[in-house]
Amino acid sequence: MKIKICGITNLEDAIDAAYAGADALGFVFYKPSPRYISPSDARKIIDALPPFIQAVGLFVNETSEFINQVAHESNIDLAQIISDDDSIYEKLDIRYIKVVRAKSKEDILKNQDTFRLIDAFVEGFGGMGTRLNLEWFDDIDCSKIILAGGLNQENVKELKGYNFYSVDISSGVEISKGKKDKDMMQEFVRTINAL
């Protein structure tokens, strides 16, 4: 199972996450978030990453022009997008993945033929630590699903047997919003790899 650690705000956390075994790092380009980072600051971190680590930018209800500009400035590899406007995707210059903010099992069943990140619906955006109902994933193909929302080193053990493509964690490996804990990241990765 692939692992993305989101909400990276500094180089030390990025390097610690990479050496812990994360496959991807997430950078939040949503200004109201306590984990927000500017494109130029993200670029400094991304340019210093070891090889084979994917940099992912998180966007919330932005225009395709804004996403393209930030992607260029920050040097991200992939855009992770929360948007109510499906017309933006055809104008993007970068690979992207859609975020599904699930309120019910029916939301999970949409777009089963595409890779998608599924998070719990909350009033705010990102890093709220709200868990999804795992029973919603019973008896469905999870091989194209990136699971997010309220994961930590303890409850992630419950994912065994679901065959998720990847997990996405932010608050579950933090000592404070935007500051990761090296030991927690290492333990989370070990737990995932042992499933």
C-alpha cells in the first residue's frame, strides 16, 4: 500500500517523511488551512527531496489557471483537487486526482473506474481527523481508492484485507498542526508495511 503524508510545511518534516518510507508528500495550497504553504516555500522543499518521492499539491475550489500557475511555481508532480466545478479538469496542465468528500457509501461507488481520494465529509477542508465508516468499503473494489480521514498507527490496522491503493495521513502523525513527528511517521509506515 502506498503512503502519502500530507500537510508538509518544512524541510525537516519532508526529509523525515521521505526516510520513514512515504511515497508521496502533500503540500496544502489552501490559505485558510493551518498547514498552508506558499508555492515558493513548497518549491524550496520539493527541490531538496530525495529521488522517487512524489510531490502533491492540495487545492480547494480553485480555477484551472490558478492550479496551473501554482503547479509551475511549486514544481509539484500531481494536483489533488477538491472542486464543485468539473469543467476545470480539462484545462489542467498537470496530472490530477479528484477528492471525494463522502457522506455515504453511494459517494464511494461513483467513478469506480478511476483513481480517487476518498475523505470524510466535514464542514472544513483537510486534516480534521474525521474517520470514514469502514463498512462502506465492504464488498467493493478498493484497488483505485486512496483512503484519507482520521487515520493513525492504531486504527490503520483495521484496513487489512481491504486492498486500498494508498492511504493519506496528516493530523495522525502530527505533534501540532503543520508539525510532524518523526517517530509517529516511522511507526505509521511500519504498521502499513506489516499489513
